Amino acid sequence: MSAAETPSLQRAQAIRAAAAALVDAVAERAARTPREAAEAAFYPGHPLGSVEAIEAEIIRRRAAEGGEQQVAA
């Protein structure tokens, strides 16, 4: 390991890489339509019971998030 590759530098690089991956995943998830997201989230026995119910919940949450963002702006 060179002097430039100290454990703290490696840790900082790993944290930046993880943060970038998280930002990418969030952006990809947000780009899905509510229906696509609901279909991806559904599994037999899901507490909401159906793709349609999950889709409605996604729409409700996105609307609530949009309202919070407008208030924060």
C-alpha cells in the first residue's frame, strides 16, 4: 500500500462510491412508473394484497413527497 492509499483515504473512496451507487439506485427507482414499481414490488402474500393496491400506495407516497419538497423549496 502506498502512502497515498491510507486506510482513511480508502474508506473515504468507498463511502463516495457507495453514495454514488445509492444515488443511481434512487434515480432508477424514481424513473419507474408507479405500475412498474408496483409490479416489481409485488409478491404473493404482500400485505397490500395486489399490484393495484401497491400502485395506489406508490402514487399516494409520491404525491406526499412532492408536497413536502414544495414546502421545503
